[in-house]
Amino acid sequence: ARLLRGVVDPTLFLTGRFAITALLFVPLVWAEGAGMLSRRAVGTAVFAGMIVASTIGVFLIPMLYDVFQTIREWVKRRFAGQPH
């Protein structure tokens, strides 16, 4: 429970910051006027990249940390009394 709390708290803290950063590029996605095509291309790529990077950074990395830490603790308990 303590390990899970240590993973969830930073995740919730960072979610808002990543979302705000990704939303800054929305005006480029709906750009109009001169240079519209290049701004839309750049805006779409950056916006999608921020969403994917945020999802990986906020959800996948803490989840993998929890999984690997649980496996590490299980292996440590399993082989604690055995000689090297």
C-alpha cells in the first residue's frame, strides 16, 4: 500500500501540468490564414507527441516501477536464506 501511494501521488501531481502543456499547442492545430498548413502540421505533431509522452510519463512509468519493485521484493523474499 505504501509503495502504491508513492506511485499514485506524483502521478496525480504531474497530470495537470502535462495536460496544460499539451493544451498550449491546440491553437496551432486549428490555425488559419497565411502559413496555415505548416502551422497545422507542426501543431498536430507536437500536440499528439505531448499527449503520448504525457500518457507514458504519467501512467506507464509509475506502473512499471510498481511492477518491477513488487517482483524485486518477491525475489528478495524467495531467495533470502539461500547461500550465494
